[in-house]
Amino acid sequence: VEHIGLHEKLESRMKLARLLKYLWVLSEHRSTFRRIAADEETFVRFANGLMNETNEYVAKIMQMLMEVRKFQVERADVIGWEKLSQEEREQKESRNQSDEQELRSFVPLCNETIHMLAYLTSDPEIQRPFILPQLLDRLASMLLSVLVQLVGTKGLEIKVNNPEEYQFRPKNMLCEICETVAHFSEFEPFQVAIAQSGYYSTHPAVLPKALSTVRKYSLLSVDLVAKLESLVALVEQAASANKDEDAIMGDDVPEHFYDPVLYTVMKDPVRLPSGNIMDRAAITQHLLNDPTDPFSRAALTVDQLVPMDELRKEIESWRATKSAAQPAASAESRSEAANGDAMTD
């Protein structure tokens, strides 16, 4: 199926998505879904693909909607439109027809993919693979990326005249993405992953805005809204704690503690066959999309990764030393500040 034409592939994926949705609501099949999710290696690849497709579909749809919106505005300007040559008008109309055809293919499949993400993650046993280290950061960044697309600043640019013609229902999309977010709201690693995501640092208002929009249109149950409210507060706390940790670590981090790709301090270093060392979460995430050593391009599997226990212990010891030194330094600073205030008085 994946090696046939694009539209045939999308149609086949749509049929599979609808079949899975049909089976999901039948209680006698739920144990099979859980059994499949328990096969970590296989299900993690599926979950990664599901998240990649969600991100890809939403981004593609938003881009095409902007193009259609641009055409509709241009076409509505009768005087400006008549000033164009016949050839220019035909080219624009042809391009718009192509964009609309793409929307009719991608939007329904995107709807089904987002729906699948929401219902699968509603089951506690199927949630577990999504918060494994190799998927957690991807989950957080994907959800935030989609929220930025849905409630960001580009709302007017995608406001086409005939959204239902393409089955584009942004409120439904937002509802199910926020539902998925709420499913993980109580997991501390998820809260931290959201807080540490680049999307959160560049769009810190996206979660509160999503929550406000959900409330405004009554898109979710009271219970799920409460979970989102809690998550917003917990993520802010995690972001603050992350800044504090960065301050504790300072600028004197030993160079060999860094993951060479993400340039973050490693937690579980492993050696690759090429001799390079990476954080396990970083290399396993890479392998989900590209089963090669990123340095040598040779074929690579997870079982070839060698734990670097001595380096891990060295990093843990260094972190502990830095953390222990911070309270004393803070106390000294507070004492100096207090003396300064007294002298001022």
C-alpha cells in the first residue's frame, strides 16, 4: 500500500483508519488493541508514525488553506481580477483546483488520524508506550505544534469561505487534540516534556489559549477541562524548575556530558558502533525514523547500543554535586541581600 500512488495510499489509509475506529468501539476487541500495544518495539513504531502523520497532515492542510484563502480574496476583488491576463487567471484557477483537491484528500484522513490518537490514548494500558523515553519528547512537541497551528496567530489566514466542503472542522480538531493532551496531564514526565519543548518556549501562551478556546465553545467535559487547567499550572511550574536547573548547571558543564546531536546533558549515555556516544532517548527516537547510525550512516538497531554505565554515574554524581552546592550559594546570596537592605535602612 505504501508504494502505490499518493491518492491511492491516502485512500487505503483512510479505509484502515475507519476499520480500526469500528473495531475500537466493540468491547470484545479492546483486549486485542491492548495486546498489540504491549508489543513495545512494534507499537512504538506505529505510534511514532501516527504522530508524524498527524503533524504532517495538519501542517499541510494549514498551508493549503492559506493558499485557497489567498485565491478567494484575490478572486473576490473583481477589479483586480479583471486586470490579470487570461493566462494568469487560468493559472491561478488551476492551482486553486489542485489545492482544493488536495484538501479533499488530506482533511478527512487528518480528521481520522487525530481521532485515532484521541481514542487510543484514552486507554491507560495504551497510554504507556506513548510516554516511553523514545516517544515522550515527540509526543509533547507534536501536540504543541498542532495547537500552535489551531489557536495561533494565523486564524484569519485559513478562514476559507467553504470549510465544510473539505470537511475542515477546526473546533473538532482542537477538541480531540486537547482531549489527547488531557489524557497525559497527570504524568509528571509529560509535564516536564511539554515545559522543555521548543514549541513551549517560543509559544508559552498556546496552552492557556487552547484552554480558553475549549471553555468558550464548551468543547470538552468538565472533567477534561479540569485536567487541562491542572496541566497549565503544572507545566508553568515545570518550566520554572527547568530554568532553575539550568541556573544550577551553569556554564561549566563538561563537554563530554552533552549529547552531540541535541546538545543537552545526557541521562542515559550509550555508545554507537561508530564509537560516538549519544543519549539513549535521542538515538532511539532517531532510529524510529531512520535505522542508521547518524554519524556513519551504517545500518543500526537498538540492540547494538552499548550502555555507558561509568559515564552515566559520572553525570549523575556531577548533577548531585551541583544541586547540593546550590542551596548554600542561595543562602549566602540571601544573607548578602539582607545585609545590604539593613545598611540601606
